[in-house]
Amino acid sequence: MYLPVLLMGLLAGGTYWLVRSTPIFGAAAATKAAQHQPDNFMRNFSVKTFDVQGQLKSEVRGTEARHYPDTDTVEIDKVIIRSFDLEGHLTTSTARTALSNGDGSEVTLMGDAKVLRAATVSATGKEQPAMTFAGEYLHVFVNTEQVRSNQPVVLTRGRDQFTADNMDYDNRERVIQLDGRVKGILFPAPKP
């Protein structure tokens, strides 16, 4: 009379043991937390890109670069970035460390960060002096030609110099917004 109950209990216990000891495939492996470890690196490198006419569009150099697959970011030590706009004007960015998103459209420069736009001549023939942004943190938006910082910056344009607690610069619109404690030193234009 107790034999069916005993067999049912034995069968339930065996099933429980089987479920506990069977390895889990698929879902459990997918839920494993991604590690923030580099999957690729380069040392003492230079990467150049060219436009369809074969003209140099940009060059990125550094002592070491690491790609992190979990965030799809690239971290570069002692970075130098040279880029040319559509008119061929050179902009050079440097920093102790740079962090770029996967497609390179955003670059965060950290530690002795500088962005230098070389002196140019406008379409009307007017000379545009060199302009430099310097600080410990600069966020560069490559596609929209913008530079932002929520930390103190120094802006130098020719001989003129400005300091501010934070900044937002749009190169296409030629507009800069300086916020916080803003100080400026302006020199008169040289006489012809």
C-alpha cells in the first residue's frame, strides 16, 4: 500500500537531483556580467584616415590604445589627434588620456587637454588668428565641430586670452559661450 507513495517520493527526489546537477546552457551564459577588460590594444601607433580624393582627413597617434568591448570605447594614452575640416584647416588635440566612443564622433580629452585650431584666412581674405582651448577636461564632438567643458578652461585667440569655469564652443557657428567666473584680456588690433 505504501509502495506507490514510496516510488513517487523516490522519483521526485531523483528528478530534483537531476535538475540540480544538470548544467545550464544559453541563458545563464548570456547573463554573465561583462568585464571591463580590453580585448585589443595598440602601442606606439598612428592611424590615418583619408577622404575620397586621397587627402589626409585625420591622424590619431598615441603611446597605447585599449578597446573595451563592454562599453565600445577606446582609451588612448598620450594622444595627439590631427584633423582637417572641409576647407583643409588643421585642428590639433592633445591630452594625457583620451576616451573615444566606438565611431570616434565623441572624444573626451583628460589631463593637460588642449585643442588648437591653426591660424587661417577666411573666404573674404581676413586673417583668423590661431585659437587654443586648454584645461584638464575637454569634450570634443567631431561631427558637429563642438568643444565643451564643465571644468575651468583657458581660451587663447591670437594674443587675447579668456578664462572661465565652463565653456561651450561651436566652430561652425563661430559662437562660444563662457560661464562662471569669466575673465578676459583683450589687446588692440595692430595698426596697419
